[in-house]
Amino acid sequence: MKQYETVIGLEVHVELATRTKIFCGCRTDFGAAPNTHVCPVCTGMPGSLPVLNRKVVEFALRAGLALNCEINRYCKFDRKNYFYPDNPQNYQISQLYLPICHDGYAELDLPNGKKRVGIHEIHMEEDAGKLVHDEWTDSSLVDYNRSGVPLIEIVSEPDMRSAEEVIAYLEHLQSTMRYLGVSDCRLQEGSMRADVNLSVREAGSKTYGTRTEMKNLNSLKAIARAIEGERERQIELLEEGRPVVQETRRWDDNKESSHAMRSKEDAKDYRYFPDPDLPPIRIPDAWIEQIKADLPELKEAKAARYQSEYGLSAYDAGLLTADKALAEFFEGTIAAGAAPKKAANWLTGETLRLLKESEQEASSIRFAPESLAKLIGLAERGVVNNRSAKEVFAAMFAENADPEAYVEAHGLKVENDAGLLAETAKRVLDANPKAVAEYREGKEKVLGFLVGQIMREMHGKADPAQANEALRNLLSKQ
Amino acid sequence: MHITDHTATELAEKIKLGEIGVTEAVKASLERIGASERAVGAFLTVEPEKALERAREVEDGIRSGRYAGPLAGVPVAVKDNICTNGTRTTCASRILENFVPFYDATAVKLLEDAGMVILGKTNMDEFAMGSTTETSAFAVTKNPWNTGHVPGGSSGGSCAAVAAGECFAALGSDTGGSIRQPSSYCGVAGIKPTYGTVSRYGLIAYASSLDQIGPIGRSVSDCAALLSVIAAHDEKDSTSVKRGDTDFMSALGDSPRGLRIGIPNEYLSDGLDPDVRDAVGRAAEWLKDAGATVDCFDLGLMEYTIPTYYVIASAEASSNLERFDGVKYGYRAAEYEGLHDMYKRSRSEGFGEEVKRRIMLGSFVLSSGYYDAYYLKALRVKALIKRAFDDAFSRFDIILGPAAPTAAPKLGTSLSDPMKMYLSDIYTVAVNLAGLPGLSVPCTVNGLGLPVGVQLIGDCFAEKKLFTAGAAIEAARAADGETRFTRPVSVCGGAEEAAHTGKECAR
């Protein structure tokens, strides 16, 4: 079989986290009762007119500048005309001729080095409502709460070559948008939607093959599967000497296969033209400069700083900054007085483990950074040992327990009674003559076993270092 | 003198002085509506109870000082493409036959804030597409001067209602002449303001970049007063402009001395109806007598205005009217199979012929492959037309010309030839393309007893100059013996008599 190269470009819709909609004052909150966040404008009532939300332009500019784009200082909105009931005016207000941002790039950190993925353009547009099909009454209902929620569409160049690169690109977009505070970018909830344009060509070929567009991809895993599936499908066609048809396909993640939705021939004529209700937008240089100056520290810069400033490993810095909420938590913990490395250990270790276990994200951590700093302090001062600290942490994670109160209530303080420790150590040695003998033969490792026995005797409240010390003392005397 | 014989500003003055009550005025209007509607048919909806209730409220409001504007207490009518909260708003289309908005157009809200009383909604060409009000799905409106003739359009109902004395003033809308042409046909004054002066919020769009709401009145001063009420910047309309010069009545007393009037040579070409040519000539003489200078000049680009207008207006209309689909409100076909069939049938049955023609034309000029050749080219010509006017206004304060090529045509003679109907917009559409203000002022009455108006066109934001010149024409006309251009059919009798009882003005 010939060698094939996969060529992938992405169209990513990102729902902007503005408080109100793009062309009216209705709220954008997700999950409200149907048709409660609506007005004449976002339901397409006769005579209503759109008025642009300035915040949307600001968010689009933030996204564009963070993705190294050129800004169209004179940009326009166009109408995209098509009939569908979720689209109350039967045209979507979007940007075709003069999108707000163009010609940028995303720089990805891949295992084999850095890679740039070109950004063709970013444009602003309004979201449509949601159709609900009621099988019971055989009818369809429309919820216009989402109608008019602002979106940006980020169109990449066909610069990606594998599912891994696509995932890295999407994760980069997610982290960037979250750091910018312009979107929470949740694929499952639809606040980030990716359409995958994919073609294959023989390795070394300079021309692109015929591409298909894949829709309905609701998770990174589905995207990876869809890319593999489509790559194989196209290669199979080519191997059989059959052509790839330019078409839009719908991915079914349950069946792990796709089917054609419409071909290029049925592509609609959207009759785009400049929206006469919205004057062109002029973006002054001063505004762009202001937004540039206010851009927050993004993931890559933060990770580099964590390494140089706190001496963290590249791996840990990467884990901490992967999610803006986690990085903020980390910085909050340091601000509350914790040692950076200790804070990093707790967050990249226990915290991420428990989050993964409970399928949660860092933004839903229930305890405060101050609590973690307190716990780290308790452990550092030897008030609790590591084992107890983990127990305290579990309680903090599960029910936002206060570390000090919890230690008190559960009697987890390390016993500082030297007499009791010595007594216990003696009892342990007496009970384990075989271990003592092995120690004397030079097997220092058994000391760990003996420390464990002391811990058990003292219900975990001994300080392991002190126990170790007590054992050595006794053994040297005997 | 009967109450309904007053102009709006006269009535407001008498209401202020306590000589006429608001309820009394509203009752007089309702009585006049009752007497003449059968013959005129200007209204699609009249709401007597609502108006009378509102009259009492306004009466109190005037007493308490809440309503102190120049038109407080005056009964008005509103064109049926302007949304009125709780009152059916149909655009004279079957597709919106049952549509009741739950919001007011900004212009309507401003009328209410000024203490005016809305009597009802007036007939129009369906979605404002037409020049005779004959494309209305519901009623034929007749010209009060001669009920065998059309009132013009598309604001034919508003102009006929004012002319018949059924209301003291009215709101119309003007996309290509829809206020100015019927004003000329009905012998009333009407102005299309500079684009952006009156909020379009709540005006059901025909062609968004050209549409403007404007006042229609019996006198130029009524127009100025009503425009000062409805002209305001509105945050709900992104194309609304902020301007501080909306005290339009201040211009009424100004002398036209020194105003430079230009008449485009193209406007007086051979094809022009002699009655209209006569009216323009007479207006020019009056203005000259009042101290203005009048010169002829070449404006240019006249032959491109009609095609440019119909490409742009139809393109925007094809998109603006997409929302009427049977899904959310308005007409839905009784029987259909599936979504697309529902769209198809609802729209096929709900829209009239002229609307469908323009939707098809507009969809065509926007479709891929034709967009550049038609729509983009039209936009470029539009910019050239604006430049031609800019040149003209570097030399003149006002352009004087016809509002329409003829006086009102007979009923039933216009729709059979759409091209001819489109061509009759020749004197008005360029004003919309360039965003300029245009005032139609009654001038003469022709041999058939039909009024003929002239049009005064100003540079952007030069409404005051138009009012100054318009008031001068009105004064000269009055000095020549005619004071008012109202021919209520109930008083004049039928069409035949109108020609006899109408005093010949300006002769």
C-alpha cells in the first residue's frame, strides 16, 4: 500500500462568555427554562433591529490578538440567508467579506517539538436557537434562549497532519480562550464546536486531495476517532480507485462511523450581503493597543515562569497550567504562604487524581487555596504526618473541611510524647526478633517495616522520622 | 369652522387654551372617519374605544403639565407597517393578518410621550411595495379628491386619511417615495427625513438602508411639528443619528431670501406631464418672488436611479421578508407536508404578487455569480449618485422638482404594467439612495380637480431649509386664494363634484 498523508483544517465555533447576547440585552446563561431569555430582537419579531454588543468585539479582539492575528480595523457584518426554524430571521448575522481577525497562528508544543498552525480568520456571528423534536406528539419545538448568543468562528489553515496535532490544537485553543476569559470552551455543552475538514494525499504530493467536512463531534475522543475513521475511509476509496466526494458528513460516535449529510452540489447559496441594519465597525488603534496591554499571561508564558521562578519541572508546570483554574489555584496557594514545590505536589498529585476520579475540573474544587496552604503548613510543622495529611486532604476535597478543625476533631495530631514512642518502639522490637536479627545482619531496609509497626500501634499518629530515630536509638543500645 | 378643519398645530393650540377638548377632537375625528371611510377606505384598523380612553388620559396629562409638546392632544393615524403594542400591525399583507405586536415602534412611543392620540392604522401597499396602495391585501384606498383615482403609495392610507380630514396628521414611511408621492397625489404635505433621523425600530423593514418614517400633515408646519416629535436618537437602531437641530418649527418663519434653488434639467424633460411642469414652474416663481434664486442645472445619473434602487431595495427586501415563514407568527398554510412544504405554501399563499416579484428579483441579484454584477454594482452607483448630489449641494441649498410624473392615476390602471409603475418613481428614489431629506408640498390643482405637489430636496440634515422654502410656497399659494388642501368626500360629494367645488388654487 502507498504511504498517505492526512491533511486537516478545523473550523471551531467558540461561544463567548459575555453576560448578554450579541445583538440584544438578553442574558446568555446556559440551562434556563425554554424561551425565557428572549426579546423581539433574538426571536426575529417584525420591526426589531440588532444593536452590536461592544463586549463581543472586545472578546473577539482578545482571541485574535492572543492567536497572533491581524485585525481588520474596518470590518462588517453580513447576512447569511437560509431557512431553518432555529434561525428566527431566516438569516444569520455573520461576517464573510471583512472578518474581524485574519492571518494568525497557534504555536503548539508537540512531543517532537513546536509546530505552528495557521489561523485563516476569526469572525463574529450569532448562534441559533435549539430545536427539540417531540417524538410523542410528532412535533418540533424551538427554544430561542441560545438564539443570539455570541460566537466566534476560528478557521485554521489545513496545517494539521494527525489526530494528535488536532487534539493539541484544540487544547491550545481551549486553554487560550479560558485564560483570556472569553469562553469556557466545553465541547460537551456545546460552548466549543469543531468541524473537521480532512483530506488525504500520497506522501510527498504537493496538491491537496478532495476534502470532506465532519460535523457532530462532541468530545476530543470523538474527534480523534472520527479523524482515524475518515482517514481510513478515504484511503480505502483511493486504494479501490474510487473518488472521494466533497461533502459534509455526520459522525456517529456510538457506531464509530459517519454518513453523508449533503454534497457540494446541494450546497446552499447563502446569498451573503452586508447587513444594512449594522453600520461597519471601525476599530481604533488605541483600543487594540489597550487590549494587547491587558492580555493576561497565557499558558505557555506561565509554564515557563513556573520553571524559572519556582524551580518546577517542565512536566509539573505543564500540568499546573493546562487548566487556568488550576494555575490560579496554585498561585493562590503560594500567595497564602505555601512553598511552591509543596503546593505543586499537592495539586499535580492528589488534586488531579481526585478530580479525575470524580470526573471534575479544577474550576469545581470546593476548598480554598488558603485551606491547602494551611494543610501544607501543618505537615511542614510536623503537626500531621503524610498519611494523616492525605486523609485531611480527602476531607477537604469531598466536603471542604477546614484542615485544622478536622485534625483536631479526628485526633490526627502527631504524638509528640517521646516516652510513649520509646515504649512502643521497645514493644515492637520485642515482638519482632526476626526483624531485629536481620537488621543486625545489615539489612537496614527492615527498619521501614518496623516503623510501619510503630505507626500501626500508634494508630498512625507517630511521626515516621521520630519513630525511625527511636528505633535506631534502641537498636544501638541493645 | 368644524373641528376637523383645523391643522394639527392649530388644534393643539386650541386644546392648550381649553377651547377644544381632547375627547371632543377625537370624537370629531371618529365621526369624520365614520362618514368618509366607506368612500375613502384609508384605515385598516380603527380603535374608537382605545382612542377615547386615551383622550381622557391625555386630557388629564395636559392639565397636569405632563404633555406640553406642540401636538399634545392631537389625533393621529399610523401606517400599518409601524408596530403598535397591542394593536394589529399587518403591513397590509395576508401573511401578517393576525399579527399583534407586544412592543411599540420608537416613533409610536414618541407620539404617545408627546400626548398624541392614535386613532388607528392606515392602509398601504403590501410591505410598502407599490405606488398606489392597490397592492394591499385587504382594501382599496381612494383619493379623497376624486374617488375614481388612487391616493398614491405606499403610504396612501395615511395621506388619504389626512386629506379626508379623518385625522390631523399621520405617520408614513418612505423607501423610494412612499410619503412624497402620495402626499402630492392627495394634496397634503409630507417629508422623508434624512436617513437616521427617525428611529426605524418597530418599522417593519422593506429595505433597511432606505426606509425612513416621516410625518404627513395638512400643512408644512404640521410636518415640522410632528417631525420634531419623532426625530430622536434611538439606541435600539444602530443607524439612528444624534442631531441637535430637531427644533424644526423654528425654521418656519425664516425668510427664503437668498436660498439658492436648483432645478435639474433632467427633471423637466419632454415626457413630463404639463400639469406637473406647471406646478414646478409656479413653485419656482413663488420662491423667486420671496427672494430665492432659481437656476437650472444638470444633476446627472438620472437613468441609473431606477435600476439601482430596485436592485438594492429588492435585495434587502428578499432578506428582510425571510422571517415571515409561518413558524413563529403570522400566516401558516392550513395544509402542508413537512417543513419545506410549510414554508413554501405559507409564503406562496401569504404574500401578494408584487411582494413575490421583488423577493424573486432580490434573491436573484444576491445569488452567487450575480452578486458582483448586480448588487455590488448597484452599491457603487449608489455612491456615485450621492456624489452627484454632493456636487449639486455645493452650489444649491435646495433642489426643486416634481414628486411624481403625473397627478394621481385612475384606480386599476397601474398594476398591469410593473415596469411603468417602477419608472414613475424616477423623481423620488434617488433621494433615498443618497439618504437625503425630501419634502412634498401641495402646489396646484389640475383640470381634473386633482392636486399636484412639488418636491424640495435638501442636503443631509437640511430639513430646516426645506421647511422654510415649503412654508414660503404654502404662504404664496394662500395669498393666491387657496388656504387648504383638504377635500373630504363626505362634504364634497362624489368624484364628479370634487372638480367643481375645489377652489382653483394659485390661479
